Amino acid sequence: MADFMSRKDLDFLLHDWLDVTALTQRPRYAEHSRETFDSVLDLSHDMAAKLFAPHNKESDQSEPYIGDDGKVVLLEAITTAVRAFGEAGLNAGTFDEELGGMALPHTVARASMVNFQAANAATSSYGFLTVGNANLLAKYGTDEQIDTWVRPMLAGRYAGTMCLSEPQAGSSLADITTRAVDNGDGTYAITGTKMWISAGDHEITENIVHLVLAKVPGGGPGVKGISLFIVPKVLPDGTRNDVALVGLNHKMGNRGTTNTLLNLGDGTFAVPDRPAGAVGYLVGQEHQGLRYMFNMMNEARIGVGFLATALGYAGYLQSVEYAKTREQGRPVDSKDPNTPPVPIIAHADVKRMLLAQKSYAEGALALGLYASRLVDEELTAPEQADRDHAHLLLEVLTPIAKSWPSQWCLEANSLAIQVHGGYGYTREFDVEQFYRDNRLNLIHEGAHGIHGLDLLGRKMVMDSGAGLAALAAAIGDTARRG
Ligand SMILES: Cc1cc2nc3c(=O)[nH]c(=O)nc-3n(C[C@H](O)[C@H](O)[C@H](O)COP(=O)(O)OP(=O)(O)OC[C@H]3O[C@@H](n4cnc5c(N)ncnc54)[C@H](O)[C@@H]3O)c2cc1C
């Protein structure tokens, strides 16, 4: 059976190209070494192979559903895998040791995660969202919020979500209508409906920490009036919060990740002795919510690029394996029907399709790891000028790191189906699922066209084109190195 990710390629990119071991000379990563990085990658591939890959197809065919008791029913294997991921400390990979983290470089943590994404895109999304949520709260939350919500997420006891979209407001978050009213006791009453919320309800963890964008009356127009709230499924005293699962969306792919329509504060789980509305806790300052949420979105965008890459990679590896074993036709210069057929990998057009996939998947993996290395530079480079430069490049590269793999690794999956011929179009093989799973990545975390607008309308012209100039210089340096 084909592997889902090439360790040889990861090692080449991490060490021969990006020299991640050099990061261990910086105080933040001083506890690490090539050996600790290797152990994390070994563990990740092993866990992904044993706990994530085996139920990938079954979770596509057995969608989550709502049971008679109103609770989400998921494949047991998803629950087992997500819990094992959390218990292994993988939610906490890049976090401070003080929070129970491993203080891993982001580059290494992404290389670890891409194994899970390639083995099972849908199941990997639970940990992915929890990590992004915890990162945001670790940066902008109070000490109490970090103790109450971040620590249990990092320990794998709680899961996290991001609740931005509403039925009438996807690309245009200025139009959200979820409201937050100050209760005057340190909490807010949240009312509204959130659409498309991934991992929005399940029984995998003790609690789910929703990060919800909502408007406090009296705020400015559009996005200026948006604030950010923690709205947990279960309150700290154990009472159920008024967050109700209205329905599950039935998706083309990524079916193992529950995708939910949630009502906040509709009275389904009205909290006794409290004002109507779901109980929410403000993160940071009022009206700064979108700015904080961008922290999670930028991280998630690079992560979505990796998700697309992982699926492109897995499809590529499966189609190489298939092309080596499927015999069909004869070489153009030897058409004698008495000679045995050749494996299709011998045909020039099949080679073309394999090489195109290889270049999309390997190029996308390189792009994602390069962006992740910039995140490490932005956080830990000794000189301020280097940190600023990394920040500038990341501003330009983030929409590209999301969009390029989403477009071209989807094309890679289409080619993987083509290499399999008619068999690729059936559910007996995995590649049609990879294509369906990957189709999402052009839509969520900002639709493809919206990233195009962001890149051309904002990133290319910001600071009089400084980001574009920095990117052009980096490309020029690479080209000159040959
Ligand atoms: C499976 C899945 C999981 C998701 N998970 C989450 C989640 O966990 N949390 C969350 O908050 N959201 C989530 N989303 C929502 C996702 O982010 C939105 O679907 C996305 O932002 C697009 O919004 P929309 O669906 O309302 O489409 P629309 O905004 O209606 O866009 C439709 C089309 O119009 C284009 N368009 C819109 N506005 C413009 C414009 N100004 N100029 C040019 N073109 C424009 C878009 O590019 C798109 O092609 C998820 C979605 C899906 C499908």
C-alpha cells in the first residue's frame, strides 16, 4: 500500500533547504536538537498510519449524524484518534513549556501535522482547530482565560472552534448579525446563528470552546463593530451553555469533520438564573475582535494550504504506486500484441501526469514549510530587522500559501484520478475522495477569489509595494543560487 507522506522529502526540505536545526541555537528552541525533531516526525507518521489512515474511507462513507438524544454520533475511530492526538501532547507542540507545550519550531510542528492531514484530512481538522483557537487565546486572553480554556485544550480535554460565518455572511464578515450584550458581571449575552462551524459539536472532548465573532450594540459600522467572545459549550461550573446544535451539513467531502449550524442563545439550553442568551466572555477589548481573529485565520490559512498539499501528496503517492502495477498497452515503438503489456508508468503521458502532480505537491509542501520558517523567524530572529522582514514576507505569502496549494493540489488530485483511469472514478480507490476532500480548500478560510482580492488589492500595494519588493528579492536570491 502506498504511503501518504514522504519522510525523505520532508527531511530534505527541513534540513537541506530550511536548516531547521539552526533554530536550536536560539533560546526558545535551545532544548531541541535534530534528534528531538526526528522523534516528533517519527511519532507523527506512526500515529497517523495506525490511528488516522485506517478509518479515512469509512468516515467518508459513514457521515456523522444526530442521535435520538440530540447528540452527534461519530465513528468511534475518529474519537479514538482525536483523543490520542491530544493525549500525545500534539495540540501543544509549539506552545511554551510552562503551558505544557513542547516549544517546537512552527516549521517542525507543521511538518508533523502534515502527516495527519495526509492520512485523514477530516479527522486531522479537530486538532487543527483546537491548536489555532488555543494559539489565539494564549496571545490575547487573560491569565484566567488561559488557565480555564487554553490549558485543557492543550491537554486534549477540550476542543476548539472558530465561529465567524453566518447564513447571510460568509465572505463579508461586516454583515454578521450575532449580538453580544454586556451583562455587567464580566459576561455577555450572545444571540445569533453561526453557519458552517467545523467541529461545532461532538462528544469527543469534555467541552468545546467556541470563539465567536459578534457585535456589541453601539460599536462602529461594519467590521469595526466586531468583538470576539469565548462561548463554551459547558460553563466552568458544569452548567450547559445555551449553544444549540440545529443541524449538520451534508458535505461533498471531509465528512468525518462535523459541520454545524449552531444557534446561540435561542433558549434551548437556557442557563438558569441568568439573562437570556448564551454566556460569552470577551477576549481583549470590545470592537477589536476581527483583529484578534486574524491571528487564528492567518495561521489557519497556512494550515489550509498544508491540508491541500497533504491531499495532493497522498494522491500523488497512490497514483505512482498504481502506475507501477497497472499493465496496459505497449510502447509506441513495439506494438506486437504477442509481447506482454507494460506498466502504465512507461507511457509518456502517464509520466507527464505523475510529474505534474509531483511538482504541485512538492512545490506546495516547500511553500508551506517556507512560510512556517518565516513564522519562526518572525518570532525568534535575534535582530528586529529580520523579524520585520519575515513579517513583511508573510503578509504577502499567507494568501498565496493558502490559495496556490488549494488550486494546484486539487489539480494534482484530478490527475491522480486520471492516472487510475476508470478505477479512479470509483469508490474502490481513494483518489476520488481526496479530490472531494480537497475541493473544500478553495472555499473555506476565505474563498479563492477573496484571497486574490486581498493579494492584489492590499498586500501588493501595502507600504508602497514593500511586500512585493521583498518577495521579488527573495525569489531573485533563490534563482541566482540556481
Ligand atoms: C466545509 C466547510 C467548513 C467551514 N468551516 C468554517 C468554520 O469552521 N468556521 C467558520 O466561521 N466558517 C466556516 N466555513 C465557512 C467558509 O469560511 C465560507 O463558506 C466562506 O467564507 C465563503 O462564504 P459563503 O459560503 O457565504 O460564500 P459567499 O461569501 O456568498 O461567496 C460566494 C462566492 O462569491 C464570491 N464573492 C463574495 N464576495 C465577493 C466580493 N466582494 N468580490 C468578489 N467575489 C466575491 C466568493 O469568492 C465566492 O466564490 C466553512 C465552510 C465550509 C463549506
